[in-house]
Amino acid sequence: MASSEQPRIQWLGRWGFVLAATGSAVGLGNIWKFPYITGEYGGGAFVLVYLACIFVVGVPVMMSEIAFGRRGRGSPIDAIRRVVNESGRSSVWSLLGWMAMLCGFLILSFYVVVAGWSFSYLWKMLTGSLVGTSVDDMAAVFGANNANPLNLGFWSTLVTLITMVIVGKGVQEGIEKNVGWMMPGLVIMLLLLIVFGMFSGGFGDAVRFLFSFNADSLSSEGMLAALGHAFFTLSLASGAILTYGSYLPKGASIGRTSISVAIADTAVALMAGLAIFPVIFANGMNPGEGPGLIFMSLPLAFQAMPLGTLFGILFFVMLSMAALTSSISMVEATVSWLCDNKGFSRRSAAWSTGIVLWLISTAAMLSFNVGADWTLAGKTFFDWLDYITSRWMMPLGGLGTVVLAGFVLKTETFRDELGLAPLPYTLWLAMVRYVSPLGILVIFADALGVYTVTLSVHWPWLLGILVLMGITGELVSPRLRKALTTR
Ligand code: PFF
């Protein structure tokens, strides 16, 4: 096996990896981003494509990433290089690791700004400054929070500092201790908001909005957004899951773990939708409000419910914690690479990364005030960071990962590493060889306007055909059959 020379630290408890991966996956993507992009892309049809992308593309990619990490025992760059070398393939493939590392870093530079919003709303809740704010004033409060660069910069800097302190200390202990109570706490808060939403008068509209399939509302752009968001929400192609996988002990089941993380992540996103949209509809707000959606809607719900201030405080505490457990995972790849290759201590790696990150995130933060007019093709710097990473870098990184796992590596490598029974293994192989790459390519081609078939209407058929083709292809493939019988 191609593992590094020195033993690598591993997760402490049996649940260490599951907790850490769930902590990375569940974050602002579920509670802040999922509702607002669902609102922008019209609801139900977007949600369905997103769910398909999670389970058809996301889970196989996640399994491959964890397998790369555990097999190669290193940062994405080192792990991919070791694993491809083991199959006698070129180290050039480690470029995928470089892209992932860069991607995680770029995501973090706008993520800290959003996490800063969460911290600042926590502060507003604590100081009672939102009490009595009406529906009409919520947008103004959000705007005012952003308008002052010193205020916004303070919060995003605070998030950067806390992230780097935790990363500097080593993620294992911090994460394993905290995610275990924070996740259930977040779920309880969301349930409470959902129950409140049921009595708000907007629940029926919310359910209809989220779950009724209206293909007309889905654009090519929306499909690419759904694909990109599936990668974002599962923390894929950005170094996080692969690096966490590199600390995974042998013997833990990669398949089962990936599916549990995907289910937990999806459940939280759907719950967030069910918590937020009733408030939106009951108050006549616009679901396509954009990035401020949860900050304009949830404080209204907290104002109207008994013990609302207390629940509001608890909610923003948990949201901020969920943001932190994701933030720390985004720099883990860079930090691990600096420590393994450049002789940095964890602490110096964290601080050096933090300084560069602070500079970029400050530029991103300025997009909401003094730099609001610095746009290119109508997008601010903040928008560009989000757009490039979610729409392009992550799907492309995912495509590279499945091509590598499905075609480039020797079949035995991942068959051993995944340790699956023949049938699930065949299913995984069919996914990484045909369904995931073709799914990604078809959505890309659609977004680029390569053909004019209305994919948004016909995609369920296409997906069904792809899955069938992939599975039959793998089942009849003699090479694979041989591989399976010589197991
Ligand atoms: N999955 C996180 C969320 O949904 O908030 C975001 C994220 C974490 C993206 C880690 C990428 C990453 F590497």
C-alpha cells in the first residue's frame, strides 16, 4: 500500500470521522445558501435536481474522495499523487489536488463573510436590537449591517481568527467534542421553527413551493446551480473530505459513512427550507430575495414566537458553530500540505494561511459596501468567488475525481480500499464510470448552450437511461466480472 512514511494522526473515536465530515458538510450551505438559491431558481424542480445530484453524483464522488484520502494518507496533492503512482500513472493527476486546495481556500474567503453575518445577528439578538423591527425594515437592517466596512470587516475578521485558532490546535479534538452536541441542537432548533411555521399561515405555500415539480421554472443555469450546490453542500472537490478521509482508520466503512453524511446533510437542508419559507410566505416576502433571505426572515419568526429571543440566540449560536465546523475543514487541506511538505508546524501553517485568507476575504467583504460597484459582467468580487468555485471548479474537480477513480486507477486499488460487496461495488463503478461523469458533462453542455433539447424537462428520462446503461455496462463487462471473481 502506498502510504506515507510517518504514521498519520487518526480520528480518536469510532464516530470521529462521521462527526467531522457531517460537521464539514452541514453549514451555511444548508441553512443560508440552499433556501436562497431554491428561492432564486423557482422551488420544487430545482430541489428535485439537487437531490438527484446529491445521490447520483455526490455520494459516488464522496466515496472516491475518502478512498483517495485513506489510501494516500496525505493532503489532496500528496494523496492523489501516491494513489496514481501506485497504479503506475502520471503524477500530473495531482493537479486535481491543487485545484481542490485552491477551491477550498477561495470558498473560505467568502464563507467567512457569511459566517460573519451569522455572528453579527447573534450579537443583534443578544443586545435586543432587532426587537420591534417590522417586515419592511428587515431589508434595511440587513443593508445597514453590510454598509459599514468596519462593522462587516470586524465580524469576518473574527471568524477568520477563530477558524485559525481551532485549526492551529488540530481539528481532531475540537471537532469531535463539539459536533456531537451541536448537530442535534441545530436539528432541534430547526424542528422548533418548523412547528412554528405550521401555525404561521404560510406552511402550505412553503411545502408546495419546495416540493411541487414545475419543470418550466427550471433553467439550464438552475441545473448547473443545483449540481454546483450538491458539491458545495457535501464539501466535495475542495480538499475537505479527502483530507479528513486521510485520517480515517482502516476498516471503517466508506460507503456507509458517505451515505449517512449525505442523508444528514440533505435532511438539514430540507428542514431549513421548511423552517424558512413559511415565514417568507406568511409575511408576503419575496422568496427570490437573494443572500439576505434567512437574515431577513428568521428574526421575524423569532419575534413572533414565545421565548423568541432565547430561541433566536440559540439558533444563531448553532448556525455560527455549524459555520465554524465547515470553515475549519476548508483550510485543513492547505494546512496539512504545508505541514507535510514545507516543514511548518500546525500553528504557523494556520496563521500563514490565515493572513492570505484575511486579505482575500476583506476584498470579498468590500463587495457589500465600498466595492459594490467594482463589478465584472455584473458580478461583484464576492459573487465571482461563489460563482467560480460552485459552478465550475467543484463540478470540474468532481469530474476529474470520478474519471480518475473509474478509468485511470487499477481496478483493484479502490476495490480493496472501498471494501464493498460485489453488487454495491458494481453500482459504485457504474456511477463513477458513466452516470456521474455523463451527468456532469450533460449539465455543463446544457449550461454552455451546446444543444437546445430542454434538459430541464427531459432530465429524469435521461438520468434513468444513464443509470440503466451504466449498470448493464458494468454487469456485462468481462474485465470487471473477472476482477470480482478473483476477489
Ligand atoms: N459544506 C459546507 C456547507 O454546506 O456550508 C461548505 C463547504 C465546506 C464547502 C467545506 C467546501 C468545503 F471544503
